[in-house]
Amino acid sequence: MVELMANILVVSTTSVIGGAEIVLKSWIENSKQNNYYILTTTDKSVSDFYKDITCENIKKLFFMNECSAVEKSFKNLPKFFINNIKIANMIKKVINKHDIDIVYGNNSLDCFPTLLCKLLYTPKIPVINHIHDMLSPKSSAGIMLKLLWKKTNYIFVPSNATRDHLINLGIGEKVVKVVYNSVDIQENSNISIEQLKSKYDIEPKKKVILFAGRFDKNKNVELFIDIVNDVSKYDNNILALFTGIIGDEQYFDLIKQKLKIVNFKYKILLNIEHEDMYQIYRISDILILTSHTESLPTVVLEAMANNLLVLARNVNGVREIISHDYNGLVFEYDEKVSNISNIILKMLDSDSKVKRVTLINNGKKTINNKFTHHSKVNRVEEYINKLVN
């Protein structure tokens, strides 16, 4: 099969930068075969993110005010449909003007405008939708996907767990394709850990327990707080470091209230640049993942690639990354907080240094063997070639 250069329109109607955008960026930066046109929101953090991607194969960026409202407008159905029809029209215009070969919806909610465009205007243009989440059947994206999935050519998912979940929702298994996320293996930095801790105003001797992610109910930050609180009963040299973005303002307010009565020191760093997260991983001693569901947590991949030990709840796609006691640690969904804190205390003890190093080294091997940019790009472009040939 001859590989053809494809013109791909990426539709990204998100209002925040999350894992979906990070893995999209790495794919585009490592793909040399295709040309990319990006339609996205005017939200400053999002528009700045895409403007900062410096790749010759990004040919043009398009911005729409309507994109910003899509995520929050599903409860107002008239507004939701009007906004999506506007976006579908914009997609149609870009397709016609720039000879687009494939439309690619990067987020779960992008399935609606991309498939609406195909249904109404451009039935011959292939569509790929990327679903990064374990969708609830009652969620807006879940409802839209169940209604329109027959119009898509492929649905990319980041794990077998997500694939099985979508099939159980009624999505045809032939269109659902597993494409693992990929991450960079970071080389050693010339900046010392002491210098980095000083930069973030963290005491040199503090043991840093990291939360990294979106502040929303699914991430279950309350459990993280309960775990660290229990750890602090036995080790008063603990600092909990919270990094990420606010996905739910009301939930974030509840977390701040809960933190007022804890026994440990903590620091909250919001909206950190992605490149700076590599520094955060370096100054941390362990990453704790407490989510209710996870398709394939990018933060776990990044931590492992950056020599950080991971302890994660044994859910969904986590099982496809971590083998307990080989390249990281897992705890069961209903595990007692005291048992989880005992695992952490043991790992933070100096007597466990050899085991920590072994787990971290095996984590890096896992990234090199399974989650490289090369393997992801090859997998994605295999399906793209099938659509354009």
C-alpha cells in the first residue's frame, strides 16, 4: 500500500487543556507524514496551547467562539444544537477550502459536530473520533455517540478497557480501535532537585506526595487527602502537592474546605505549563492516583517516564500500565485507607530504596516497550492510510 500525505482537520472544542490535548500534541509533533489543520476554541489557555505547537506540518489554526460553549451547554438543548450546527458548518467550510481528507474529533464531545457535519454536509469525508474517557451512558457524549456512531469510520480509544466499555454501551466493535497514548522519556536535567524544590518553595527534606490531574469528582481528591492525612500520623515530614486544573469549581471549593482541617502541610499549584510538570515529577517522591475510573491515565505514563514511583487505584486502564510490585504499585478499589497509607510509608522509608529503584526502572522499561511516540504514530497512520488509499 502506498502511503499518501493526508490533510487532516483536527476538531478540539475543549475549554481546558488536559491529557487529550497533550497526547494530540505529541502525535502531531512526531508525525511527519500528514498536514494538520486545527479548529479549536478561543479560550485563552487552549488557543495559546495550539499556537505554541511549532510544527511545519500544522498548516493553519481556526478559532470559533461557539466551541467554548459546547461542553457547558448540553443542559440547554437548543443552545447545544445551535452551537454544534455552527461548528459543523465551520468544519464544512474548512473541508471545502483546504481539500481535507479526514476529520478528526479529539475529545469526547467533538463526536457530535464532526459526525453532524458528515451527516448533513460531507458524507464522503471519513471521520475519526477519539474517546479518551470511560463515558457514562447518560453523559452528553455517551448519548451522542450511541446515536451517531455508525457515521464514524474509526473510534480511537487509549486502552482495551475503554474499548470494552464502549462495546458494552452498544458501539460496534469493528470501528473501535485501541491506540495507546505515548509519552517522552526525559533525560537527566542539569538543575538539581534542591534547586527545583527551592523554585517551588518546598523545604529540601520534605517527602512530596503528588496529586496531578483535574479537580473533579471522578478524580476523587477526597480519598487522596484521607490517605495523606493517615500517612502524616506516622511521618510529619510529608508535603502533599496538588497540581492540575479546575474541572469543577464547586468541587474544588469542597476540596479547599476539606484541606482546612488536615494535619499535613500542602501546596496547590494550578495551571502549570506541561513542560514544568516534568520538574514536578522530579521533586516528588510518589504519585498517588485515586480516580473512580481511568481510561489510560497519561499522568501515570508521564510519572513512570520521569522516574517517579506510582501507586494507583486498580481501575480500568491502570491495569494495562501497572503490574503490581513489578513497575509500580496498585491498591484495590475498596482498599482501607490505613492499608494504602502503610504501602506509602513503607515505600518512603530509606530501607525500601532498592525496591523503589527497581520499580522505577521497570516502569521506564514499560514506557520504552509499550508507550513510545514511534509505536503510536505508526498505529495511527496505519488507520489513516486505510482511509485515504
